Amino acid sequence: MKDKPSAGFPLTGFCLFFVFCLFFTITKAQVFSPAVEDSAKLVRLREKYQQQYQVQISQLPSQYKKDLVEVYQQRWKNIQQKFDKKELSTDAAAQEYLNRLVGIIRQGNPALPADFACYFSRSAVPNAEYIGEGIILFNMGLFERLDNEGQAAFVLCHEMAHFLLHHSENSMQRYVETINSEEVQASLHKIKGSDYHKREQLQSLVKGLTFDSRRHSRDHEAQADSMAVELMRHTSFSVNCALTALTVLDNIDKDSLDVASILPAMFNAPEYPFRKKWLMHDEGLLGGHAKITNEEMADSLKTHPDCEKRILILEKLMKGWTQSTASRFVVDSIYFVTLRNQFRYEAIEYAYISENYSESLFLALVLLQTRPHDMYLIAQVGKLLNSIYAAQKSHVLSKVTNLPSPGYPANYNLLLQFIQNLYLEDLAAISYYYLKQYQATMDQYAPYRNVYQQSEKLVKN
């Protein structure tokens, strides 16, 4: 006896419906959603470090104390901004993973002090830094460019070395002593007593005296590298990852996005074709993006200069070293990859909420090249174009987008020029027709639907 077909969908129809539901569920699960922000945690951390800063100020030596207080205030202001701008990630899972990485380093180096902590920064800048008050920041923009946990461990050890060697504090002390030296004070007295060109003389004097607590000298970088591999040597992280990390850093500023071909391909709707003039350089904007031609100067502008020299120093130092256990992954290789992927999106989102629309757009375009059907990225591009429209209409475009500059990569400059060249009607039409092509496949995705409806209103204005 044959079974009767079940009521409702025919068998083939049910299978198709099931497959559609499964596909929709998987697709929905894969769409990026920003980590929930814990504002209360940021407030608690800020209060903790502010109290710590005030204690440190009260304990500064009496000699040149007024000037020392000023530079420590400058450093604290930078730290304070990190909290005010909500740059520190409060994602509990990501923080736990970072703590585990640090824990492996501490386990191999039990003499490490307890008065420092590491946090992920949501910044897209491919960097990490010790910012003072025992705070080490590991930018998402750097973490997502690394290949393994060993490289991440080297970055952490490098910043721990800056903390342990008191590079920031020593630089501040040296700066204060220099400006109070007899030589500098005599020069200031001479300038004050001169009749002409006081301003030019003063500028010339202070040119070599300006202090930035966030930057380390090249000597400091080499010292931090050396201590970093010594710390790694006592862990199960392979010290060879230090060399590959520096190779990554040496190439991290390379300009790989071909904006000249990407923009015409993305924004060339039949109803509103792409126009070549949108990519034309404005010679009035910093000389049409003058390029840095001097090789030495170009290297100095890199996020991480002197990497080739630093590699040679470490190779010499590490010659003959052996480790009983050495691995590129120690904590969790799967979560490392997951986190690296997540951070690519988090950096885009953070640039947007920080009102750096040009950076957010550039980062989204980069990721779209390998994920052309990503719903978050497509909606984000439309959201950014609409936000740029609103800024231009309110005459505040310069506050949310960068202007072309010789210090930026060529392709980022071209994107900036593109933004500057667009009229309001261009922005509205580009956003609308770009989003329109995805209406049939993405209308169930609420962020897309909202931004598409907004663009539709703009183009009809």
C-alpha cells in the first residue's frame, strides 16, 4: 500500500521551501552585526585610570614639576579621548581571548608586573601602542592583518616592552629637562630680546623640541623588539613569528585598492552613468595630491618604519636560539580567524559612528572586493553616501571626510577627490541607483531597506 501524500505543500514544493528557509537562515546568520557596546564598563575603566593618573601626578618630582604636569596632562588628554570616543572595545568574548593571549605571556614570564592591561581598540589604523597609565591598545586594524597568534603575541610583547622600559615617561622627562636647560633658556632669552623675526626664530627653536607622548623614537622601537623576543622566548609562541610580524608591518601600508576601476564599475547605472569628471584631480587641493618622492621621507611616513633594519637586528640577536615548544597558534586558532574577520567589519562600523565617513567608505570598498554580495557592506555603502549627502547639504563635509593629502595612499586620495567632486544630486542618484539593483534580493534585510527608502527620498527631492 502506498503512503498518502501529506497535506499542505507537495513534496517538491516543501523541499524547495525548506531549502529557501535554510539558505535564508544561514545568510541571515552570516550578516555582520556590531558588538553590543557596554558604556557602563567604559565609564568604570575611565574613572579607574583617572584616579591612577591623579595619584601619579601627585608623586611627580618637585624639579620642573609644573612642566612635567603639563606633559602628563597632555598624555592623559589622549587617553581620555580614547574613552570619550568609545574607542576601546567592550566585547566580552574578544576581551577574554586577548586576556588568554596575555596570560600565556605572563605564564612564561612570571616576573611581569600586574599593573598593565591590554584592550582591543576599534581603530582601523594598523597599529598598537602603549598609551600610558599601564594601558596597551591593540588596534583591530592591525589584528585583522596578522596571520597567526604568534605575530599577535609579538605585538603585545613589543608594547609591554615600551611599558617596562618606561619609554614614554623617560621621553617626557627628557623633553622637560631639555626645555629647561641653560642652552634652550638662553636661546629663548635671546629671541625675546631681538627686534626682528621673533616668530621665525621661535619656530626654528621649537621645531626639534616638540613632544608627542604617543610616538617612540626608532631606538625605542629596536629596544622594544629585543625585549619582546626575550619575553616570547619563554612562552610556547614561536619567536620566528616576530620576524614574520615585522614583514607584515613593513608591507601594511601598501595601496592595493584600484579605486579608478572600482568606482566606475560600482556606480555606473544606465539611468545615471558614471562620469569621468568625478575622478578628475583638483590641482587646488594640495597640488593635485603631490606625491612623496624621497625614499627616506616616504619610509618615515610609514605606520611602521625601519622594519627591514629591525628584522636584521632580531635575526642577529636570535641566532642559535631554540625553544622546547614553539607554535604559531597556542590559544585558539579557530577563534583567531573568527575574530580577525569580525574586526574587519567592526573597524568599518567604528569609523562610521566616529563620523569618519571617508575612512568607513574606503574600508567597506576594500572588503567588498572579496565579498561582493555581503548585505551589510552593500547597505553600509548606501548609508555612507546618504550621510555624505547630509553633511554636504549642511556644509560640514570637511568634518566627516578627509581632504586629499600627500601623506595618504594614492587610492584613498582618489576616493577623497571623488567625494569632493560630487554635487548633491550626484550623491543622491549614485546612492539610489546603486542600492536599487539589490532590491529584489535584499529587501528583507532591514538595514538595507531603511537606507534604500532614505535614498529614494533624497533622489526625489
